[in-house]
Amino acid sequence: MVWDWLFTYWPQLLYGLWITLVLLVLSMVLGMLLAVPIGLVQVTGPWWLKYPARGFTTFIRGTPLLIQLWLMYYGLGQIFPMIPGLRHSFMWPVLREGFFYAVLAFTLSTAGYEGEVMRGAFLGVPRGELEAARAIGMSPFQVLRRVWLPRALRLVLPTLNGETILQLKSTPLAYTVTVMDLMGATSMIRQDTYRIYEPLIFIAVIYMFITFVITKGFSYLERQVPVKR
Amino acid sequence: MLRRGTDLGFRMSAWLAKALVLLSWGPAGYGDELFYGALRTIEISVLAYFLGLTIGALGATGKLYGPKWLKELLHGYTTLVRAVPELVLLLLLYYAGTDVVNTMLGGFGKGPIEVNGLAAAVGVLGFVQGAYSTEVIRAAILAIPHGQMEAARAFGMGGPLMARRIILPAMLPFAMPGLANLWLIVTKDSALVSVVGGIAELSLVTKQAAGVTKQYLLLYLVTAFIYLAITLFSNRIFNWLENMTRRGQRKLT
């Protein structure tokens, strides 16, 4: 085991860690924001929203994330240059980066998986509470904002820990589309130094540590929510 | 306006014709390559799944009834595998596995060999699956009502007999949803093998075909739908299996 490369490459690894965390947080937050309407329309929406939402979650959950990522990066990357004017617009520097497609693919993936969880959570809120809210004269939107959504979000809170860890474990895929996350930095180090195991073992430990921190963070968060026992 | 309409129609039919050629069977298209790639994906998944189940059954037994050191070893295994990204594990185990095999061959005085792509993929995916199966099966065994085991023991059943007659059938209804999920996960995780290469499964075939033809969007979409078809078909089978294991039990609401 040789570890002297750590002294040379720690800035890249630190930057890689930062990118990994940004990927994780962005895709979880944006994904959850999308998951709420996707779950909701599957429970109460009109058919022209319900079926597309159901199709979306089925597609996301039934195909490998790697293929989704490549579909975005290579597939959309093939379409975008054909759109007139896009090449010269302010969007182009973003659309050229693998990072954008990684965030897009991971966000949609989270939205698909969490959308299904949110559907169950919306269904899991006791009917009586919604009827009571309606009975005291709340409008449908008020019912959603004051009762239905907060209750559903509390139901999904215990699943979020696992979902976040799963999402963390998916982020290394981004290195296949040139993103310099932890995995990307590691693969660069491996090519530079010809060390096969040490860099991989090193980031394996880092991923385990992040997992540990996430678990601790969520159990703290769950303790903040009052529960009737 | 009319010209533009026909132009669009013409372009669409030209694209459709190109797509059909691209997906056709034989040397001109990639239909046959994708089909055999999909078969390879299923082959890898089935083998890795059953390897995982074997590890899982042994691991769960060890975790529940084994000596302390074994319990701790297995706890380390399941924690490690479930906290480290599959891709990192895949690369790590792929290189390590190849190394171990070659060191062993070196010990017998034989030169290094290229490790079979299928064996490496199955070994690595099975090892990862094993950790998850261990947990699923362990939880299912723990969910068996205690009285059933006690009754079996009171009848004088030994360990293996009890495992076959009582534990296995009583645990399956609890384990099936988790095991079905693991199957879906392994079919999707098998796509990761394409990052290492070495075996022409669906994702690698698609990557190569897309690289040659530059038809990324079309080929990745087709491949995505092939995976989706595998998933949807598996769902049917597992629903049927779940009903089989639940025969004679009350319906879940």
C-alpha cells in the first residue's frame, strides 16, 4: 500500500468531495420538489396528469440510472445543438457540461422514486383529517397546504434517510459523463499514479463516512419532529 | 406552408426508415446485437441473483445462529457493502478478484490469465447482492412467529429438518417483496458492468453501437425500454410467486 499520492492530489479530492455533495444536495432537493406534485397528481389528479405521472415513475424505476444518465448526456446532447440559437445563448456553457446532465438525471431519478413514495404518503394520511379540514371550510388548496402536505411529508421523513444514501451511492455514476466528483478525481489519480486499490479504498471509506453523517443527521431531524407514542 | 408540411413529413419518414434499418436484424442493424446483449444481461442477473441468494441464506443463518466472531464479520460485510457505492465496489472487487485469481495461479506455477468477463461480473454483483439478501432473509426469519419454531422443536425436529419444513416456507411470504426488489436491483445494477467492460451485456452493446452510429438518443431510448420490459415482465412473475408463497394466508389489505 502506497499513500504518498494523497499529498499531491488532496486538492482534487477535496474538490471532488465538494462536487459529490453538491450533486447529492441539488438532486435531492430538486427531486423532492418534483416528487410532491408527481405523487399528488397520481392520487387526486385528472387522468391527463395521472397517467403521465404514473408512466414517468414506472420508466424511472424500471430502467438503470446509468442508461438514464447516458440518455440525457449523449441523447439530449445530440438534440440540443440542433435547436437554432441555443449554441450562442447564455445557456450553452451550462448545457455543454456533464455536470448539468448529471444533476438533471439524478433529479429526475429522485423525483421518480420519491414520487412513488409521496403517492403512498398522500394515500396514507387518514381520510378523516382531510374531511375535517374540508368541513371547517378550508379550500382544497388550504387543505393541501395546511393538512395534507405536512402530514404526508412527516410520513416520508423516515424513508428519506435511505433514499439519500441510495442517491449518494448513485453519484459516482457522474464520472462516466466527465464530472470530476470524488470518483472522477479518483479515476484521474489512478490513471496518473497507476495505483489501483489505494484511491478506491480511500473513497470507499469517505463514502462510508458520508453515509454515517447522513444517518446521524436524519436521526437528529427525526427527533425534532414530535410524535404521539 | 404546404411545402414545409411535406418537408417535415418527409424528414420524419426518413428518420423512421433510418431507425428501422438501425434496429434491424443482421449485419446492417443492431437488432440482433441488442437482443443478445439483453440475453447476456438476463444471464448475468440470474446468476448473480442466485449467488446473492446463496450468500444471503448462509449469511442470515450465520448472523442469527452463528458464533460471535462470525456475526461480527457478517455485520462488517453487510455494513460495508451497503454504505459504499456499487460502482466503487465493482471496480475494487473486479481488480482485486482478478489479482487474487492470478496470485493463486502464480502459486501453482501458472502464468496470469484474463479473468472471464461473465465470471467477474457475476461474482462482483453476487457479492453485493449477498449483503442485501442477508438482511432481507434475516428480517424474514425474525418475522416468523416464535411459537412455530418452538412447536417444531417440541416435535423433536433437528436444525436442517426445521429449516426445510418450517423456517423456509414460513419465512418466504415475508421475504418475497424484498427478494423481488433485489431482483429488480440486480437487473439494473448489471448495467454498471459496462463501465468496466469485458462482457457484451445490453448497456455495453448499446454504448458501442451508439458510438459507431452516433444515434445516441434512439439507441439509449430503445435500451431503456428493453430494461423496462424486463422489469415489467419480472413484476408479473414475482406477483405470481408472492401469491404462491402466500397460499392459505389472509389477504393483505
